[in-house]
Amino acid sequence: MDKPRVVITGVGVITPIGIGVEEYWRAALAGASGSRLITHFDPAGLPSQMAAVVKDESEIERLRFWLGADPKESRVALFALAAARMASEASGWESNGNYRKERLGIFLGTSGERVDLRRLAEIAHRSRAGNGREISAAAFVKEYCKSLPVNSVLRLFPQYVTALVAGNFGIMGSSSTIQTACTSSAQAIGEALRAIQRGTIDAAISGGSECIVSPIEVQLFCLLGALSRRNGEPERASRPFDAERDGFVLGEGAGVLILERLDRALERNAPILAELAGYGTSCDAYRVTDEAPDGRGAILAIQRALQDSRCSADQIDYVNAHGTSTAMNDRVETLAIKTVFGQRAYKVPVSSTKSMIGHTISAAGAIELITAVLALRDQTIPPTINYEFPDAECDLDYVPNKARPAKMEVVLSNSFGFGGHNDCLVVRCFSP
């Protein structure tokens, strides 16, 4: 029995280069960079002092007002809710979908809210024992809990974001919060696809949100050797596949898609953007911090996505790469693409959205899939910016620095993450 077809009927996006689909897409096609020096905390002493953040606070407050959100709501929750609302309004599924609430699902990738280190330091100072020097774990936890209302404590759990969005839309079906590092939202979208195909639900809100540009996160990624240290020219720091790349730029943002069974979408004459045709997932089973150097997990995920979509490698017209700008990822991803595509790999355009918006971790896969959908819609491939110096091991067509018109029917979107998680998605132009 054939699986039900699943289509994308609405998308919403928040990125460092644009809030809302059209603003983001214009900036992406123009090759804008969202990377800049960090100003929302003092980065002195950190090896990497830049990030790609949503800088316009007035625009964020406008979103808060539009949503009627709690003034204390965290950025990660606000971004998820706003992107979901944008996607919903574009889809129109709430007003004319006639969906039963228990037949709706939500699948989000996020790591939730992060506590500011300065706040933890203040709590630690207040919890000091007798001589003013010692801090016990029990005293710290007691003081920490005293400082937070119950609803604020709940905000610290990653599933809070999913529950918040579900509550706003009355979703009572399948609910999942996925945290697989850099592949979180790609996996969330893939699992939403599976749930619809299984018949568990008829439609889903799916994607991811992430806002972790904080002193501790920047330091942790620096310790892993993952972040660029090109502090003197932040706009040029994220340079996937370039020979002079030295790490990624940490970013923030959100991307959300509305997925529906094709028959239900056709019933209500929905605006169909593309068909979500395939999903492939795998694990390297190698190291927690490194990808398998032979690309075995990435290769398997791509092959499974192609098989699931019933497409051959010869049918892929464009690859939206994971493309982090780290030495290992870009080399391994290039190897994986060449292994799967053979000699045709040199004819398939490949580009990295992260060159412009940085690495948004849990939100990356969703934003990149939305980018793939928009590329299909407008038959235009966004560029890999800051590509200047070819690398002998990264020798594909990375669409350097300028957007390119192209005839496309099928697009592959790759996501590969810490822990060896690999999730790939295939989208194609919709035809009845």
C-alpha cells in the first residue's frame, strides 16, 4: 500500500538576516551576512566574540505585542511561537482546515531556554555558607528555586516550548520535543512526516527554535574548537567549504512548517508550496564530537532519504548543505555527496545557508528546509557567501557569493550533528 503524500502548505521563519519569509528570502538571495560582534553581553576573554543574532529589539517587541505574549517569555519560545503563527496564517489551515484537534501533531527541535551565567553567579553569591566562602550544592539549589516562580521553572525544560505552541493552537495529537543537536529540527520534520504517513495524525506543526548565544555556550563551543575566531571581520567569518574556514558562527532563529496530508490539503484548496517527499536518518556510531571521517553516516542518511522519496541521485537538482564552515564537516559532507552522486556530484549545485545566518543549531534543519522550498518556488539557488579560496578536498559547485537561477524539481537538504546524528530531507515541486 502506498504511503499518503505529504505537502508543505505554510512556512514561517526568523533569522539574523530577516524576520518573516519574504524579508529573509530577499536577504538570502542578496547574500547578506548576519554575523556581527556580540553586544548583548561582554565577550571579553572569549576566543570567539561574534555571533549571528536577531539584533532588532524593536522588531522582537513588535512580535511580542502581535502574539500577546508574556513579557517574561524567553526569546526561544517567542521565536517558535512567532514562526508557527506566520506559517499557520500563510497556510490557512486553522480557518478552513476543519481538523479535529486530536488529529493534529506538533514536532519541534529545541534545547529550550538557557539561564544567563550572570544570574547564576548572583544566586551562588547569595547562597554562600557561614564563612562567606563555601557554597554547597543544597544551598545553591534552594536559593535558585526560591528565585523562580513555578511557571519560570517550567520554562527551563525544552518541552516547554513545544507545550506553549501546542496550547496556542489547541493541538492534542502527537507531541514531540527533539534534541539531537544540529539535526534536531530536521529530525522533528522527518518524524512529523512519518506520523502523517502512519495515519496517526493528518497535519502537523514542525520545525525548530534556538537561542543559545550566551557566555557559557560560546565558551563551550570554543573548547570544542568549533567556532571561528575571525573576530576582526565577523561578516566574513562563516565561510563554508572555503580553504581558510576556521569554524562556524553561532546563530539563533526559528523555522516552522505546516505539513498536511495531500488529500486534506486539496480538500480545502490549500496553498501548496512543495511536497515533502522523503526522509533519511542514521547515526555514525563513531564519536560524540566528531563525524566519521569516511562519511558513512551521512552517506547512509542521504541514501535513505533518496530511497524514501523514490528519487535517484540523478534527479536531485540542488543540495542545501549542512555546510557549517568547520574543517571536518565540510570535507566529510563533500565526500558523502561525491560518494552518493558519483561523477554527477560535480554538476549538482551545493550551497550553505549557514554562510549567511550562522549555525542556529536546533533550528538549522528547519530554516534550511524552508530555504530549499523557497529555492524551488522561485527557481533560484541562494549563494554560499565568503567563498574565496578553493579547498582541494572541497571541490564541488558551491554557488559562490551570488544567487543563481536554476531549473529545479527536486532538492536535498542535509543536516549532520554532534553525536553522529544525520537527518536528510527531500522536497520536490508539487504536481497532483
